[in-house]
Amino acid sequence: FSPLDNRQTQSLRLVLILSSWGWLLTLLTLAAARGTAVLLQGDGYDGLLIAINPQVPEDQKLLANIKEMITEASFYLFNATQRRVYFQNIKILIPATWKANSYGKPKHDSYEKAEVIVAAPYWKHGDEPYTLQYGECGNMGKYIHFTPNFLVNDYLIDVYGSRGRVFVHELKVTRCASDLTGIYICEKKSCTEGNCVINQLTGLFKEGCAFIPERTQTAKSSIMYMQSLSSVVEFCNEGNHNREAPNLQNRMCDYRSTWDVIISSMDFNNTLPRTDASLPPPPTFSLLQKRDRVICLVLEVSHSMNGDDRINRLRQAAEFYLLQVVEDNSYVGIVTFNNEGEIRSQLHQIVNKHVRKQLASYLPTAAPSGGTNICVEQDGNIYGSEIILLTAGEDGGIIECFSNVINSGSIIHTIALGPSAAKEVEQLAHETGGLACFASDRLDSNDLIDGFSAISTGNGDTFSHSIQIESAGERTESYKQFSRTVTIDSTVGKDTFFVVTWQTAEPPRITLLDPSGKSYTNKDFEVNTVSQVARLQILGIAEVGEWTYALMNTHLSLQALTMTVTSRAANSNIPAINVKAHVSSDRNEYSRSMVVYAQVSQGLSPILGANVTAIIKPETGDPLILELLDNGAGSDIVKNDGVYSRYIYSFSENGRYNLKVHVQRANKTVRPHPTVPWSHSMYIPGYVENGKIQMNPPRPSVINNEDIQTRVGGFSRTASGGSFIMSAVPTRPHTDVFPPCKIIDFHARTANDVIILSWTASGDDLDQGQAEIRTSESPLELRDNFDKTMLEIFVFKPEAFATENITIIYVAIRVIEKASLHSDVSNIAQAVKFVPPMDYLTDNVKYSVSRIVLLGFGLITSICLITSVTICALKKRKKVVVTETATNLL
């Protein structure tokens, strides 16, 4: 579309790698991508954004420690990547809640776009740093989260290691076996038997056992296993990575080592290590602060706005934004354009309802005329401001101003109305960090209002955000009702609005019942028959519970009726339940898989047990409706993390698609799931130093997680996920080109002489066959020669294997669908046939201790534990030397 398309930029991306203990971990690797702020310039990363949440109190020590952490991490990263890359220029975004201090002004930077956030603890992790990552291996993560306490209080350094090492840990992740030495201990309070006990079903130590490393080590890897050890400076590589281990790293990244993933990425393909002995310069830091939010509505009024009630729908949606959505104290101006531009309103600061209504009065009402010229010039400095651009017409000259607009320093949100809107406008949003939306001409869609509703400040202050509770519409026949029920939950209720739109001269008959049975009718609403909008604001805090509305079409002909409900957080100390929706790619060609995501959370805590429905609407055809799942199957990598997802594969046409998500949950009990396996830094319980165990403080925590989810009752939410563009969609009927999803949660366990298998079914097309199960004594044989291994049925006895010395059986599964397309081979599960000559490794007055030296063929800790207490026949390697206090694998 523009000369920028030919610019090859390389950006920092957070890529999924998984650790051997089941934690989702991420690494900083490199790939080409436009529209991201972090670029690799030479061998230095430029533009990494660290953002501080507005709720964090001002603390200059916090800034100093962030700088110290990144500086240490830069040199550590440089050496860990074999002298290839380092951090060059870092941006730290200061919240507006801190005092002004000659900070610079941000350009396209916002809290929601930051690669690293500093915010209050997430209750599942406490002060433990983690990375939010719910995509597949190779996909971007969302952010790294540090707490202020972690960055300021030095006592956590012993627990996790130096901050710089922890930062690189969150960026580059895996764990491989190396010659780490230490002991296993079990405090009597943690283990029911008072000793480190082997679970006979898994061959692993039971819960309560912890590995305590020697403080002095010679091991150089792996950074992601124990980043706190001073000797550890390398990533797991092809030479020492254990591809046979049943860990998440192998399960999700096709058995590759961390270094293999890193070195095969685009940045490292084009970056050679430094050959001289020089070190890179320390990073430079830019401190940025956005004091005021400045927004300009740029609205098209050309002849392209004729038809389909476009100009009135524009006015309805823009008025909705001005009266209900845009935050207090923002500065807002209005510009309209066709062949020429016109300033309808200079900037006004929103300080009360009167200013909001005054701004709404400047919205266009006249019949559209003239052509479309998005590049029409207006005077004024727009650096650091936001533009909401709504356009419906084609503009062949838009390319001419791309460079100037992008370099102006303004974030541009775009709303493309109808199928003829300029195809290049989404690029403006993508290049400047804005949101791209699409609104069809379906009058019952409410797309325009949804698009405006989705444009929030992005500064991390969710307490001031307008939250969409309901957005629904229906083409209603004469004297028929459109009715639904919405739930106002305890986290919202402030500034609650019910907004009705219609198409004819007179409004529908409106009935609204609150949870106590109080009725609101047309006389309670503020009715505007010109713009065809009726609005009711609930005074104070809206009552918690179910609100039922009914809209009766009193006109003689069919018309579209819509209802939109918005609210804000009821309490400035309790975050409201929020929904963020998006797709995996904003441009895609048919046959490449796409995923739709909806993250449902309260603050940083996931909301489980919700019913999530995605509505994907093309420019002209019927919408596609999908139920999104959080079940750990198909596109959903992590079960019960509050991220609901589904593959999209049924496309009807080329062009733009709009994404909208409905979320509901009944008033039911949903208990928290065990800790979400996102990437988080490894807690070190203690060290062995000079033969003595020195224990660290307990793992930091915030609150007891009991009943966290039960405090949240029923709720309703609606959210726009923006738009995306499809190309190369074939004419129907489509040839089936989508194989079933790879099963990623395949498990095997033994019960007496039977092996029981379990998994979450994927489905026919992607996550929508039958299963083929095969077994082997070798996991690599299953991976590389699946068709030649033994076919089994769901529950089986391991009779095909020789019983002598066999203790581990590996099992894999593959899904086949009706078109004979098959999935990739699943993760490889193992069943352990335990030989019980010794249950307790040692007996100690305070601890049960077993000294482990990880050597030889590179098995990680979990496998070492299995093979150290059983007789392993994997590839006939079964030489085990056992003494009273030590187990050496040779």
C-alpha cells in the first residue's frame, strides 16, 4: 500500500517456550514484523517500552532499579546470545498520576502496548515475575509483569536471583539438564509421610519435595532453569537438550532446544556474533509521561456517506462516544472532511456533562456531499494526540500522505464504514499503534457504536474506562418485541447508561425492569427523535442483578432496534471485570489458520467458567458464530487461564471482517484453578552452602486464593475485537484443507497392570476425527516414525512389551478426520511401571535428602528422578548406581 511496505524492519517478539516443570515460559527471539515499537538496529534493540501502572505510587527508587535491571540484563543477554544482541534504547512510560518532572512526551507509546509492565501483584504469582503468553510456540507474548515490590525490595534477590538475570529469564526460556548438584528436601509440614516419597503412578516425587541447589556450581546452563546461580550463563542447546523429556518445552516446540529456536529466528539469521573483545555500550533511557489525553474526531461527510442511514448512524455513534465513553478531563475536538476539511469544534476539555453535550451539538447533520480526501491538510501540532478517523469512501491519494501522517506522532484509530472504505486505512492504525475497526451496513449490527466504545485511553487506568455490558440489535416486525436480560455485577454500576436506537420517526415502546422490579419506560428516557436515540442514566450505583428490557416496534413496518448498556467500575479500589478480544493476525490468506481470542479478567486475575461467544461478520454475508473455549485443547494452549479461544476457518468472502464478543456467566460458584502455567521466574527455596542448608523466605504471596472466583457472581459483557482482512478465499464449496488440531494435553498413567490414557479432544477441522494411538519404548521413535509404531486402543495392557526391566512406556496420539487429513503427533505421554525396592530415599531428622548429580545423557530433573529409582529400559540404557545418599546416572 505504501513505500513503508517495502521497509524491512525487525522487531522484538515474545515467543513461547515451555519449561520442563509445566510452566509456560517465553523467550525473546526475533522475527520480522511491522507496526511494533521494538526494532533491531544493528545488534542493539531500540524502543523496548516499560510502562508503570497509574495505581503504582511515585517512587524514584523504582526508576533507578528499573534502569539498573535493564543495564545488567543487556550485558547478560549479550553474553548469553554469544555476543550477538543487547539493549540499546529503552523507553520508560511514567503514569500521569506521578508529578510532572520534565519528562519527554510519548509518541505512539501507551501502557497497553508495553512489552514490560510494572503493576500491583497478580494473586496467583504474588511478587513472582511472569510473562503472559497464551499463543503457540513462535507466537508473540503479551507482556512481562514485574511488581513494584520485586523491583524495590532487595530481599527477593536471594529468592529469584539478580533482577537483570530474572529479566533475561522472562525473555529467554527453557530448562535443560546439566551437571547441577544439590539435594532434595521435604519439610515434615509439607509431606504427609515426612519424607521425599515417590508417587508410584508417575515415578516422580510427591508434592512437598523441593530441589535445593549448591550455591557454588560449575554448570553453565540453563538460564531458564536456575537463573540465580552465578555460573549459569548459557541457554540449553542441541548438545545438552533432553528431547526425550515429557515437558512442555518439547510438547509445544517440537522437541527443539531454546538455543535452536533462538538461532533459527530472523534476527539471528542476519546477525553475526562480534569477533572483537569489545562490550556493547550500556542502554540509554528515555523517561516519557503523557499528561493530558487529546482526541480529534475526524469524520467523513462526503457523498460516500449517503445511503444506509450512514450519516445518522455516524451521529448516533459519535454522540454515544462523547456522552458516555471518553474519559473525564480529556481534550476533544471535531473535524469533518470530504474534498476539504472543516474544523467543527476546537479542543474542549471534558469537565462536566454540559461540555459533553456541547461537543455533541457540533456533530454533522447535513446531507453528505463531495468526494473523499483523507489527506486534506489541517494546521496544528498533533504529536502525542489521538485521531479517530471514520471513513466510508475510496481514496486513491491516501498513499501520498502515509509517511507524513505516521511521522506526525499521533495514534490513529480507524473505523471503516461499509465495503467501499479505503483499503489502506487499517495500515494507518497498525503503523501508529491504534485500533482498526470495521462497521457493516447491517442496521441491526450496532457496529459503529461498538467501534467507538472500544477506543479507550490505553493508559492502564481501567477504573475510568467505560465498560460495555450489552450491545445487541434485532430487525423487529411491527408490534413485535425485542427483549433480553443483562446482568449488572458488583464490580460495575457507576455511570450506567441504557441507550436505545431505532430507524423511524417515533421511538419504540421501551420497558426496562431493574432487579427489584422497578419499571422504567419512555418517559424516564431522554428521547431525541431527530437522531433516533433514547438514553437513560441510572443515578448513583446501579443495582446488582438482572435487568430485563423489552423494545416493542410500534411502527407499521419492520425496523432495526438496538440496545447498548455501558457502565464504569463501582469502586476505585476493586477493578471491574473486563474483556479484551482480538484475532491472531489482522491480515490473513485463506488456508492459513487464524485464532480468535477473548481474555476475560478482573484486573490481572482470570475469570473462569464464562460462556464466551464470538460473532465474526463479513462485509456482506451472514455472520459466523463461534463458542470460544478455555479447555486446553485446539487453539487454547493453557486450560483455565481466562483466555478463551477458537480457530476460525469458515470464511465466506474476501475483504474485511468485524469481530465482536459476548461474555456471560451465571451466578455460580467457580473455584480458582491451580496456578496458571504462564512463564514465571523460578522460585529458589534455598541453597546448600558449605554443607549446610540455607533456606530462603517463603515464596512471596499476596492473598489466599480461596474463594477468589466465588466473589464474582453473574455478569454480562460485550467487546469489540476490531477488524481483520481476508484474501484468497475460494468460491464455495471449499475443499477441506484444515487438518485436526494437534492434541497437546495427552496423559498416561498406570493403574495396576493397565495404562489409562486421557486427553481433550480437538475435532475435525482444526478444533472443530477419530484418534489413532500408538506406543513405543522410545519417544523419539513416536515423533519421527509414528506410522511404524504399535497401534493401540484407549485402555490397554502393555503386553506387547517385554516385561523385563521395562518401567516406562511412551504413548502418542494423532487425530484423523473424514477427509483423511491428520493432525501432528501429540505430545508424548509416558506411563511408569514402578518397581518398588525403595520408597524412601533416606531418612533425616528434619528433611528427607537425596543427592542428585545430573550427568550423562542430559535427562532433566523429572526424568532423572524416575530413572534413579527404577530400572529404565529406554534404548537399553539401564546402568544405575545407587548408594545410600547419592544417585549418579552414568
